[in-house]
Amino acid sequence: MPSFISRLRRTAVVLALGAGTLGFAGAAMAAGLTETEQRIVTAVDERQDAALDLLERSVNVNSGSYNLAGVREVGALFAAAFEEAGLETEWVDGAEFDRAGHLVARHGDRGPHFVMIGHLDTVFEPDSPFQRFERIEGNRAKGPGIVDMKGGNVIILETLRALDAVGALDDIQVTVVLIGDEESSGRPLSVARKALTDAAREADIALGFENGDSNPETAVIARRGYTGWQLEVTGTPAHSSQIFREDIGYGASYELARILDGFRSTLAGEKNLTFNPGLILAGTTVEHDPASSTGRAFGKPNVIPEHAVASGDLRTLSAEQEASARHRMQAVVDEHLPGTTATITFTEGYPPLAPTEGNRRLLALYDQASRDLGFGAVAAVDPAAAGAADISFTAGLVEMAIDGLGLMGSGGHTVEETADLATLPSQTKRAALLMYRIAQARAAGGSPAAGD
């Protein structure tokens, strides 16, 4: 059976050569939106008061990743909204991975299958001074998680409501996954992201509603993944006056410094590759708690350090780039200075979302929808400007993926987090039109539903 991408491309050509009412090509859409597409736009506009109300209510519930009750409360708020919109919901308990859990909502049994991804938690715990939604000058508002990413969750809901308003939702399969621990993931990740990967295996297309680089002129078709790493170094303790002696060696601090500089000289400058030592400890004694990223060290100027620890992250755009970087880092570690030993341990992290033909095709469709709506062109954001996100767990499981479709703004992860509320309807219209056109293309091509 041809891939979904091949079927979609073939059907798009047929539509563009036909009556010109549903095609993806610019020439076919030159006359403007179809009547149904205009009704989608109207449906979004008519629900803006309700959308803003849900956004405010969700922002006003603290849902820091470790506030499990708060995450569940926001999950219940969105569950009620999705159920009202006709979706079936399920709460996936997070006890197995030490977090609150996830909300999953489903609809439909025919047509292209979309997995739509958001998250319920924020970086702002109950002790943060930043707790409430606040309208400010212009069409803007501040609030914890307003763009990262409760605004994106609202856009998912309103996209589906707009499609339902014109009768298009019956021709689409949807699985919405609102993750409860995106900002501080539970472990193991294979369990913490099982609900998402299970949904992706059944889907054709993944849509992520993070805010990307908060620029409506860009969307994300590639994200770098990250892997954690930790160095543990030992040296021979002795009086500092004996350092560099053949039988004493260089001590743990110099060995650690050699390794880190070796990483820099060996790997720095490679496109889409970064590595950062975020915490360093060295001394006669070292206490390190990886779970909380904290530690203590004791040492004296006249004693050669016996222990050193460093931990950090490694970010890459593909699995192949990650494997190569790990190999080169290990080679640096293995070249010990006299009198020292060192080991490096890599820990699981978010996988990369590499750019693919399918992702590029999906961006082209999204770009055309944006142009036809009068919102201008949309280009791919530089992967270096896009951190890790949950959509990466769909890599290799869906044929097409795009992220950065959420509410735009600024100041994410700070007490200045601010939303441009004008992008709430515009982002919703873009997503709704994209999904509608893909569903129309599938129907016109007579393609079977995903999984048939």
C-alpha cells in the first residue's frame, strides 16, 4: 500500500487540477477560501470569548510539574471541555513514573489520524510568586504557562470545535495527548511517554502545539533531542606540593578539566550539536545528588583533589549524530592523565525529531493554509532555536510531524511569560484549515483510513 505521504501528494495534485475548490496548490486557492473553509474561520471567531475564558481558568490553576494535585485539576478542566466537545477522555495515572499523569482524548474511526500534543504542567510550582492570569496593555496577557503551553491546549480544543461546527470532524480521527510532566519528566521515559508513543503508532500525522520560537512566521519540523551525561573522576590524594610527580599524578580537578576541554576541542562547532557541563564539583570529598542536580564539595588548597563530578546535556538532531558524539566523548574520557581514572555515563533523554520529507511536506501544507487565510508565509525554524519537546517521541512512528502551532508570546519559563492573544484565533484557524484540507484530500482520493 502506498504511504500516507504518497497518497496525500497524489490526491493534492488531482484536487489542484480539478475545480480548484479544495486543492493545496496556490493557483487552486487563488480565488480564496471555499465556503466551508470560511465557515471554519467564522466558527473560530464566534468562540473567542469561550476560548479566552478557558485559557484564564486553566492558567489560574497552579500546575507545576511536582504539584500533582494541580496537574490533575487542570487535566479535569480540559477533560470536561473535550467531553463537552464530543470526545471521549481517559486519565492515565502517573504513579508508575512518579508524576500526576496524562489526559488522553479520542474521536472518530475514519479518515486521516492525527495525534495532537500538548502538556498540562508548567515550570511554576506553588511557591512561585507568578500564579495568576493578568490582562495587560494591548491584546496581551501574562500568566504562568500561558504560552507554555496552556494556550496551545486551548488551540487544540478550539481547532476541533471549529471542524465539528462545519461537520468535518466526522471525517477525521483524533487522539489528543496532554502530557502531565513535560517540564520535568518522570522516569523511566519509556513508561512516562507510553501513552504518547502508543497514540503515535496508530496515527498518520503528529501536530504539536508548543509555541516553538514564538514567531508566527515559523513552525518546527525538526527538534534536537537531548541526552544526559555524568563524569566521575578520581585522582591520587596527596599534599599539593607533590602534584605532577610521576607516582602521584595530576589529581581529579586537572583530569576533569582535561576531559571537558577535550569535549570542547573535539566536538564544538559541529552543526546542530551542543554539549554543556551544567554542574561541576571537585575536592577531597564530593556529594552529588543527580535527582535534584545539587551537590557539595570539600577541599583545601594544599590537598590534591581526590574526586570530581560533572553533569550536563548533549543535544543532537539525529540518532546518528548522537551516537557519533557519544563515541568521541568516550574516546576523550579514556585518555587519562597519570594518577587518575574517569568514567562517563549517559542517561536517557528526549529523542531527536529529524527533518524528513514528510515533515517538510506538512510544513508546505501549513504554509499554504496560512497564506490563504491572509496570515503570511510560514518557514521552518532553525533546529538550534527549538529545544526538545514531546513531539519528538513520535519520530519514526508517524509519517509527518510539525510543532510550534501553539499560542505565540514571549518570556517563557520566566515571570514575564506573556501571550499575544491575537494569535489565539489565528493559530486555531491555521491548524483547523490544515486538518480539514488533509481530510478532504484523503476523502477525494478514496484512500482507506489509517490502519485498514
